[in-house]
Amino acid sequence: MSFLLTIFLSVGGTDLATLDVKREEIRPLLNALAVVESNNNDAAVGDNGRAIGRYQIWEIYWHDAVEFCPSLKGEYQDVRSKDYAERIITAYLLRYARDAVECKDFEQLARIHNGGPKGHKKKATLKYWNRVRENLEVPKRRFIYWKI
């Protein structure tokens, strides 16, 4: 990573191109979240009207992400769009758990998505993580076995 990009990211914010790269890196998590939250329903409304879209994003979550990445712009209602919502989630997770994004710690990321910036420390998010984990489609690793 370039020195200037490192400084830019360390003081907050990121650009849309970086969000899109990171979003694809956490694709298995995003797919699992969409199933758990709404069964991929962009029109879903939950939590007594406070959460919308396939990822059930709250307005305060959206504000946090847009504050971190102002180039997201848009309106809260735009989280009903899959691509926009995924950028919002990626920005939010980069803001609060950059290291977990980098190492693809899907447990920590899912629990933060569900429970807020410190959600990975809340016992209440463990059940949510178990549901997400059941829906993760992580590519299988190939193993080579040697006969001895």
C-alpha cells in the first residue's frame, strides 16, 4: 500500500474503488448476512421499521458508514439497493474493524454488523454468528495427501 493511501486510510475514510475491492474480499460473509437478515429481500423491513433492505441496515449504521466514506453520498433509503448496501456495510466494517476485514475474520465482522462497533464482544451476538456461519459458503481448500 502506498504511503499516502496508508495515511488517508488511517485518518478515516476510503474511496469507492477500495470499498469495492474489500467488498469482494468479504463476499462469502455478505452473502450469508443477506440470507440471515432477510432471505435476500431488498424490500424487507424489520425491527419495528428501523431496519430496511436485504441487510436490515439501521439509519444510524448508514450515517456511520457515510461519515467514514463521504463519497458514498446517497440517501438512507438507498440501502434497499444491494450494491449500495454492500458498500455501506463494507465502509462500516472498515471503520470499526479494519484488521478483521483484512484477515477476513467473519465472526467478528458478523457480530459487529449485528451488535454495533463492539458487537464482537457481546454475548448476545453469538447466536447471530452461529446462524451466519451456517450460511457461509467458503470455498473448500484442496488438500494433497501423500502416501508414505
